[in-house]
Amino acid sequence: MLASSNDHYARIEIMKSARMRADPTNTLPITYFGDAEWDVRACEQLGVNLVLVGERFKHHQRIKNFMPLDAALRYVK
């Protein structure tokens, strides 16, 4: 589900909006693909599974890019 800065200016609120649109019951697991420190902080605060894309930060779940796609999807919970 898509949410953007048109929904709110704060990243965490955008993520909450996307979650509610995708799963109003809030029972399905969420995986977030991000590339920056604020993504790490937001996911920690919300308890969201994070996969870091790129090499800007270290994280236990990290991919260089989305190719091959199956490598990225193995982290989805």
C-alpha cells in the first residue's frame, strides 16, 4: 500500500498511514525497505521489520540493491 508525504510530513506518520491502509486490523507483519538512518529509527520505534538497501549504514538485514529480487524478498516476514 502506498502512502507519501502528501499524507503527513513525518516519516513515522506516513508509515502508520500505509500500515492502516494495507491492514486495518494491524495483524499482518510489515517489512520496510529503506536506505537511511531515519528509516532505521522509524522502524525501531514502530517495531517494523527493516531491510536496509545500499551501503550507507550497517544493519543485520541489508541488500545492495533489488537485483536479484529473490535475494531482497527473503527478508520479507
